[in-house]
Amino acid sequence: MKFSKELKVALLGVVALAALYVGFLFLKGSDIFSSTRTYYVEYDSVEGLAVSNPVLINGYRVGLVKEMVLNQQKGNKILVSLEIEKDIDVGDSTVAMLVSSDLLGSKAVELYMGRNRVRYNGGEHLIPFVKRSITDMLSQRAMPVLGTVDTTLQRLNQFLDKDAKQSIHAILKNAELTSEALRTVTLSNQGNINEITRNLAQLTAALRGTEARFNRLVGNLNTMTDSLDVQSMNRTIRGLDSTVTQAQLAMQRINDANGSLGKLVNDDSLYSNLNASSASLNALLMDLKANPKRYVNFSLLQIGGGTKVDKASNVKEASRVKNADTVQNAGAVDSKK
């Protein structure tokens, strides 16, 4: 059987188209020799996700993203079609997580297989979930920082205008002049600085000597403290306690008017008697001073005629002569009787 050239060209074109289609599907990641089922999931954002990106279970590829459609009727959500192998047990608890597949921001869909109560046969909607990646978190935290840095750089550029540069140059010039002035003052006062340094060294040495003496003093105090007889101190303290106890008992007896001292302290009759005696003695002295003749009716001149008494050189001798004359007079009186 012979084929015409036109038929051969047509068959060749069909084979080429079929090969092109198979190659296209192969490049898309589709396996034309395996049976698959299509499921759907809706995301608010699919940034980084593209058609033919893989569908994974624990890192193993079980399908691919077949198609993405913008659903304007549901708040611009994106309806993603997932082509998953037929033998994968997909059900009502299967979660389609949108995760990062690399550090460049590419996304993939990872299936979390829960305990399915109902098994899906294709065409059902899966539970959506978006897993934040490290890149997303870094980007979210870095954007405010980048904004702040950009604002700071803009302010710094505004600050570093012509006038600011002149001011900074003047400040640097003044700092250089100040440094030179400090250098000149330091050189001119080098002798004083050296003297201050020597004084500080001497003061440090003196402080070290004082510290050594203080350490010896502390050692002596420790030695004296250790040498104290604790038992003797305890006996002394017990003796003081006994003395204080006896003193308390004595004061208690005095307050209770027991004994002579207690009666003397608590009874005011002695005070009254002494006060009355003092008043009587005071009246007697006043009467004696006013009427001395009432109590004394003789004088030294009347005793013995006053001859020997007048010749006495002092009071003691006059008293002795007076006593002798008195004895003579008494003897004369006795002889007359």
C-alpha cells in the first residue's frame, strides 16, 4: 500500500503536534502516563506560586499546580487547581498549605493529611492555609527598618549641605587649635605635672605605710580579743548580776519601810523633830544674843579680883589663873565653915 506524499506530510504533522504536546506537558511537570485527580483551594495571596509548581507531602512530589484563576466575585481570591495523583488519600481533613520551597521566595503547596472521615474523588475544595517563611518574617521586620534608615539618610543628606559642611570644618579647625593649646599648656607645665606625680607617689607610699600600721593594729586587737578570758568575764558578769539583784532587794526593802533605813526614808517624824529642834535652837540663840546677861552673870574681871588675870599674857594663861583662884576660894569657904 502506497501513501501519497500529502498523507505522509499530514501524518508527520500530527506526530509532531503530539510530540510537541507531550513535551509541553513534560516541561510543565505533568505525567501523561499516570492518572490524576483535580482539587481546588482558594488563597488570599499566592505571591511566589506559579503554574507547574509542585504539590508535596513531607517533601515528596505527588502533583503540581495546574491552574490559577482570579475570583473577583469572592473578594479577589485566587482559585488554585491542584492536580494530584489518584492513589493519594485526599479527604475532608486534608489541608493545602502554601509554603516556601527555597530561599528565593518560590512557593509550593504541601498537603497535610489528617484523619479523613470522607474520601474525595476529585473536584472538591481543600482547606487553605498559608505558612509564613523565614524570608517573609525577615522581610516584614526589615521593611520598617529600611524605611527608618532611608529617612535617616535623607535627613543626613539634608544636614550635610554647604553650610553644615562649613560648620563641621570650623568645628574641626577649633578642635585642632584646642589640641595645640592643650599641648602648649602641657609642655609649659611639665615641671608642675612631674611634681604632682611625685607627690602622688609619696602619698601612695604613705597610704601603704598607714595601711601596714592599720593591719598591725587590727592584728593586735585580734590578739587581745583572743587573749581575753571568757570564763573570767562570765564570772564577773554573774557577780554583777548578783550585785544588781541584791541592790534591787535593798531598794525594795527600803520602799517597803522594813528596817531603820526604810523607816527613816518613809517616815517624816524625824524630819519634823529636826525641824522643831532647829527652830527651838534658833530661838534660843536669838534670845541669847538679845539678853546675854540672863545666861551669863559674871566676868573674868570679877574672879580673883582681876589682878592675876589682868597680868596674864594670853587667854589660856588667864583661864589657868582663874581656875586656881577658884580652887583657893572654895578652900577658904570650907575652912570658915
